[in-house]
Amino acid sequence: MPINLIAHDTRLEGRTPSASRDTLTIEVNESTPLEGFFDFAVETALGHIGISRLSIMAHGLYVRDLDTTAIQFCAELISYQTVHNFARLRGLVDHIVLYVCHAAETHMTRRGEGDELCRQIAIAANAEVTAARERQEYTFTETCSFFDCETSPIEFGEWEGQVVHYGRDGQVITEFGDAPAVAEPAPTRPDPRFTMRR
């Protein structure tokens, strides 16, 4: 039976959601080789007849010097230089969900590179991909006693802003959520604040 896999880069603060009978979790950080994560994901998929949903929880990054975006995941990041690694999951994963701010952005860079990166992930893995164009909010709570503190699991709740669902071929299947704010049209009647008096 296919399993769900939650991959949490711990630079995104909060506790990783708990594993269950049908969901495994893995924590990665700045010292985890990206290849090590993909080794684990492939091994997990082969041991469970595939991965139904791979959820990646991480920060989205804007790399100013290169005018590009990336996902802060493992030591090497997920970027144009590393997206080819998703080909290792080809035929092993059905759906990838990116819980990442601006993962599918179209306005932060001159070329809308977040959108293209998500398309390349879908094509390389031959999997559907869901990602947000906007900043995503998440919550967790920390409860402290005299001796220690305990953190609740990260909870993303509802998506913020526009969300894109890409097909296995990298084409947009659907977009949902709030559309970007449309500029107000010019007034159709004269506005007395701007009308010259004679």
C-alpha cells in the first residue's frame, strides 16, 4: 500500500508532524545531503509500493545575486541545479505538495522562476505538484513548564493566496485561491476631488 511521506527541513521552525500508520516523516537540515534525502525517499517508496503524497515543508528563498528562487531544503537546496534529483522518484510518487512560501511565484524574479521550478519538479518526477504563489502562514505553539518546553506540530491550515496544481507534464491543471488584487479602474464619473472649479 502506498504511503505518505512528510519531509521537514528543520530551519522551518516547529515540530515535525507525527508519523502514523500511513505516514512517515523525515527531518533534514543544512547538513543533510540532498542525495541522502532522495536515497531515503526511494527506499521508502520501494518498501511501500510507492509514495502517494510527498509533502515538503521548508522555506522559500530569493537569491538576489542570481535573481532566482530556490527551496531551502537540505544542504544543496532545491534549485535549477538540483531539480534533476526528482527524476529518481519517477514512477514512485503520485503527488508532491510544497509547503513553501512563494514556491510557484511569478513576480519575484524577472522570469517567474518559481513557477518554472515547480514545472520542472513535476516533469522530472512525473508527479503532480501543488504549490503556492504567495507567502504561507503556519502555526505551532510552545508550552513550557518548570523543567522543559514542548512544541506542537506545525500546522499549515488553509492555503494563502493563489495555489497552483501542476500535472505530470508540468502544465497547470488548475489554480485556486485568492486571485491577485486587481487595480481599481479609473472612476467613470468625475471625482469632485480632481475636478477643476471655475
